[in-house]
Amino acid sequence: MSNAVSALNGKVATANGVTVRDCGLQGMISMRGTFEDENFFTVLSHIIGLEIPDVRTIVSNGDRSVAWMSPDELLVLVPYADVNGIVAQIEEALQGSHFLAVNVSDARSLIAIEGAGAAEVIAKNVPVDLSAGAFGEGMVRRTRMAQVAAAVWCDGADSYKVICFRSVSTYVFDLLAQSAKDGLVGAL
């Protein structure tokens, strides 16, 4: 049996006070369901231990987070080793309901961007207003990063996370690292 590794295998790049780094293996569950179904939220909140986020937000506590992704989709982040057990609990608890819980951990990559210019490094590559007044802690957006799909959120002062497909993770990492290396222009 082989050991799982992240697509970026611990890669780190630092330039101009901004660090771009691979977050390693991250458990991720794509949850789809009928948000009007109170049981859906009750079960998920009980199993994950977090309230369901409002539109375009992410809620976190320790090593668990739930991000709003679309009107019928949430992304649940948990420790990598816990994913299969949590998916099994969700499937058992929601049996007979309209839902989908899929382990997408090995299909995605999580990248951290940290430092005083982190928002600008990301903003140079996405059509999203990342200025402090428009995009603050706990906010999440699905978007395009250059030519690929990505989601970005702010998880603290000068600290952001980006999720992308594993197949394009080197492209996204290198794009962000080059953006940091090119320097800041003071746009944000």
C-alpha cells in the first residue's frame, strides 16, 4: 500500500515578504443537498461540529471548516485521516434524504498565501475585489485564477487559502510564487 502525498509535496516559496506554501494533505468533502432541508444542516452540524456558513463565507474551528460554495454545495475541510469515517457517518445519518457526500481530498490541493502583500499577490490573478473593505476574514469566493478554477478565502490578517484541482496545483503555486516575486504595486 502506498502513502498519500500532496501534489506539491511541501513546496514553499518566499519573496517580498509573502510566503506561498503547500498545506499538505487536507481532507475535503464536497457536500450537496437541499439547503431547505433542516435535517441536512442538523446532521452536518452535529457530525462536523460547526454551524453551516452563510452565503460566500467559511466557518472554522481548529482543524475543521465548512465553506459555502454554491446554493446547493458546501466544502467540508477536516483532517485527511478522518475523511472516510466522516463521509460514512454522513451517509448513514442522511440515508433516504436527497444529498451527496464525496471525498474529494485527493482531487484538490490547498495552498496558503501569507504576509503583508498576500491579498495583492492573489488579486493580480483573480477577478475579485480583495481590498480590506470588500473581502475580509471568513469570506470565500469561487473564481478563476488566471486560466483555472479556484476558491480563495481569508482566514486571518494577511493570511489566505486557495483551493484548486490537484492537476493544476503546480501551475497555481508557480503563478502565486511568481506574482510574489514580481513584487507589489500597492493596489490594495
